[in-house]
Amino acid sequence: MKIGIFGSDYQSDKQVQIKRVFEQLQKLGMETCVEKNFYRYLSSKLNYEPPVSALIEEKDFQVDVAISIGGDGTFLRTAALVGSKSIPILGINTGRLGFLADVGPTEIEDTLNDIFKNHYRIEDRTLLHFKIGMDTKIYNYALNEIAIQKRDTSSMIRINAFINDEFLTTYWGDGLIVSTPTGSTAYSISVGGPIIVPQAKAIVLSPIAPHSLNVRPLVIPEDSRLSFEVESRNTNFLIAVDGCSQAFPTGTKFEVGKADFPIKVIKRYNNTFYKTLRDKLMWGADNRI
């Protein structure tokens, strides 16, 4: 089995956990490929040269399983590199909260043993496709969300929103988040959006600091075709795709819809979304005890 390893360069205090991943893969006899920038970080900053069979330098690669070592941000970057290759991704959490990267430090060896035995399940996660009639520097597929935001701290922006060519409303405020079910526990939840189970076939529209308090989050079918036009007193605004943003001129029209391929996420059989909610959000916890 060929494993691709992807990671971030903000993990100097997680060196022990990173080594455990490579040591267990070597123990299991798996062929290991490592993203070039991550390997450079490990060797130059952490003075650790993991045993690898090849370096992953571009998007043109093929492995059986991709492992993301870091937080959810690292997982999102890994998903962007995997793209439409249908490579399942496992997230090992060396970050903070971790909804996507949800394998904790105590589970590393057991989880990798399960991978070796092909004892795991795969969840298909919906992606959003961002379409605009000009060149962009940002990746136009989002696993979490596409956020439309004002660029400064003063004037509101006005977002004219359409669903399947029917006018929905004009959002006045700081912006609007278009979220997948996966992203419902990310940026969307911080502005009052609902939690959606990953298997739900839905898209969530969550306004950011709306000027009208009667404008609430809206859940729509995932096959809806969304189109937007942004108006502002300023000359431009931001579109952020899974946190990577680019400025566009006011008046720009663009579309958002479901992508024609999913991201495959590896989950252990005993690790469910509801268990993650209890563990990560501490549902049912009573600090008085």
C-alpha cells in the first residue's frame, strides 16, 4: 500500500507524534511518499529525516491513501491537492479542535493498523464549485465554504443572491457564507449557522453580521445553482474559498454550485459524527461535576 503524507510547518511541538506516524507506517511495511515542502520542514527545522520512497512535488501524483498531519486547515489543503483523484484522506490531528482531522494522539497506531487491514469506512463529502468569468489565483473548489466578504472595516456590502435564476434577496452586511454540510461546523457555525450532518444533501447560506435581523441562515438542496452580484461603495470585495481569499471588483457576477466529484474522507468504524460533536463541542459535559 502506498501512503502519501501531507503536513504543515507549524508543528515544532508535535515532533513526537509525527515520528510515531512514520515509525508505524515503516513497521507495517507501507510505501511512504511525502509532500516535498513538508519533508523539507521536517529535515531542516525539526532535524528529522523520515524514511520515504519518494517526494510529492506537484499535483500529478497517485497514492492509495493520503494522510494529513495537522489541523483542519492542513486537511483542507490536502483535499485541494488531492482534487478529483478519488484518493481517500485520513486526518491525524496535531492542531486544535479538529472536525476533519479527528484522529487524536492516542489513536495513531491503532488507526494506521486499521488502514493496513483495510478496516475503515469512507465518507463522500460534497464540494462547492466556484465559477467566475475571469482568471483567479485561488483554488475554485471548497470542502468547507465559500465566503463573500467586505474588504475593510467600514461600509457594508450588498449581495444580490439568486437560486436557480430566481431572485432570493439582497444581503446587507459584512458578507455571506455558502457552506457545505462539512463546513457547517467551521466558519458558518461561528455566525449562527446550523450544524448539518455530513451525509445531508444540503447547502447552507449564513449571513455575516446582517444589517436586517430578520435575515436568517437558510438551508437549500445541494443541487441548487447559486449566483451572486456584489455591490459596494468600495471598489472591490473578497471571495474566500476555504480561507484562501482574492479581491474582485465590485459588480462582479459569479456562480456557486455542487462540484461534480466529492472528497473521500476516511473514518474509523467507531468514530461517528455524533461522537465527534460530543467530544469536540463537549455536548452533555457538566463542568460542575
